[in-house]
Amino acid sequence: MKVLIVYNVVDLLDKGSSDDLLAEQETKIVEDAVANSLRSFGHQVVSVPIRHELWEPLREFDPNEWLIFNLCESIRDKTYLEPYVISVYEYLHFRYTGSNRLTLATCLNKARAKEMLKAHNIPTAPFQVIAPGTVRRKLDFPLFVKPVAEDASLGITWDSVVNNERELRQQLRFIWQTYRQPALVEQFIEGREFNVTVLGNDNPRVLPLSEINFAKIADPKKRIVTFKGKWIEDSDDYKFTSVISPAKVSETLKNRIAEVAVGAYRAMGVRDYGRVDLRVMNGVPYVLEVNPNADLSPDAGIARSARVAGMSYAMLADEIVRLAAHRYRLKEPRPRIISLRLKAPRAGAEGVRAIPVSAFKQKAPRVERSAPPLAKPVPVNAI
């Protein structure tokens, strides 16, 4: 299949801290990995880097021949323009992987996303939005404070959980001044944190759960995934938040988490693939965020869960293409997603049995044998 990998190139940011640029520049690493993976499955791949213009680089490609693998998370160095990228694809009649502009715009506005979750009776922490100059707290401490419209953990530090008015005001000023936007203030959910990878459309499937290991952090209020914990490998935040995959959970809790994650995935209209982050308190999974077009870095959560399930990175990239092609009813191989089940060899054992890798391998092309020279041709109306 002909696949255009469209990705953004970011040289600087118009807001935020200098370290935030690391998250935006990760896209090039993902583009390389996805391109090599798709070529290994026989796809014809062309990569299209985007900085300030999107229309002109795409005009030379026929939308009836090319499917876009969308890795474009910003344009003109502005992440809030991500939904605009989809508008251009659709105006030019391109088919593309991942979620549509409404889903991207809704999930980027974390307050609006939480309103959608509440409307679908999906558990999420109580919250309020506090704009610059208006501090009217309605929730009880401890509270979690972050930008209302950023992703990739931007603006999240070990100071994000606040316990009193002074800490709240200090963190609000940080958000207002650094990110120039209102702050989302949530009731802090103290408990285990899970990343849930979901693949699919009409019948989404949950891959093996991953859990953030906070065992090395003594203070419960600092058991959060910060920006440094996600992106700065030599930081304590990163070193103290390793990932356990597959997560060790009971069958009951696993099913409960999967049910909430799929419900959130569907409620937000996520397509093809995504990640749902949640915390469990008193046996109830609370959705923290729904991430459409989530990070596809080879060492990130989606790729990790796929590996545990027996799916290589190349298979994952190819599966995303298949899911999008199937959604558009293109004549491509059907998605190979099957029910993924992990079972420990014995109670408490470290090892797991994943489904056989052969379950995800492409079938060898069928070799047609020519008929013997004297064989009679089969009438068309007899087929």
C-alpha cells in the first residue's frame, strides 16, 4: 500500500519551558521507526516533514492512491493547531490513520474531555478550571494542578500536587505564566496508576495493562508521572517511575479497568489506536486522560504493551495501517487483531505466556499453479 508519513518538525516553542521541546522533537524518531517498519511489510512509504505549510507538500500526492500515517501533532510550532491538520487532510480528501479533528480537539481540552466522560458515566476525578486572576477553590485538598490544554505531561512536576492555599496559588501562577492558559484543578486520586493501550474501531481490544511502579517514591503525593519522568532519562523522576508490564492485577480488577478504558475510548470517539491513563482508588478506576494518536515511540507505552502481547513494533505499525484501511473499506488485508490473553504459569510467577508470535505474522502469498496444457478453461458463469 502507498503510505505517506506526515510528521511535524519543531524548532522552537511559543510557550512553555525549554525542556518541553524534547517531547515535540520525539516525532522524528517515531517517523523513522514507523517508516522502516512499514517498508518491512512491503508498503511503499514516503515521509513528508511539516514545519509551517501543510497544503503545498501534500498537493503532489493523489489522495486516491495514498493513505496518510498521521504523526503531525502541531504546525507552525503550535500544538493547539493539531486538529487543523486533520481539517487539511479532509479538505484535500486524504484518508488517514488515527482520530478525527473533533476527537483531537476535545481531548486536547482536558476540561471538555472530562465533561464528556462524566456525560457517559465514566469515573473521573472532580475538577474545576481556574483562569488567571480568579482563585475560587471549590474542591478539598489535596489537589492536582496542570495546564488545561497541553499533552505529553507538559507542566507537570512534583509540585503539581498541592496541599494548601499557598501551594495552590504558587502552582497556578506557574501554569498561567509559563503556558499562558487556565489551569485544570482536580481532586488528587491516590492509588495505583495504569496505562491501557486500546486498538480497534467497531470492536476495540485492550492490550496487556502496564502499571507505573512508584515503589521508590516514599511520599504518596509525589507518586505521579511528571514531564521529567516521561522525557528526561537522567532525572530522579524518570528513574523512580519504572513500568511494570504486564501489570500484576486480579482478573476482576483487570476486567474492570478494561471496561472503563474501552468505555472512555468509545466515548471520546478514538479511532484505530489510543491510550487511556487511569488510577484505581477503592477498587474504582478513574480516568485521568484519554490519548488519541498516542505516542508511538518504540520504547513508549503502546509499543511496550504490543511487545508483551507478542506483537513486534513493525507488526504494530502495519496493524494501524490495516485498521485505518479497513475503516475506509479499502482493499487491503484485514486487521489481524485477536483476543489477547495473558496467563501466568502459576500464581505469583514472574513470567507470562503471550500468544504465539505466529498469530500476528503475515500469511505467505498463495501461489497459483497454472493448469495443465490440455485442461479446459472453466466457464465464467460456473465460478
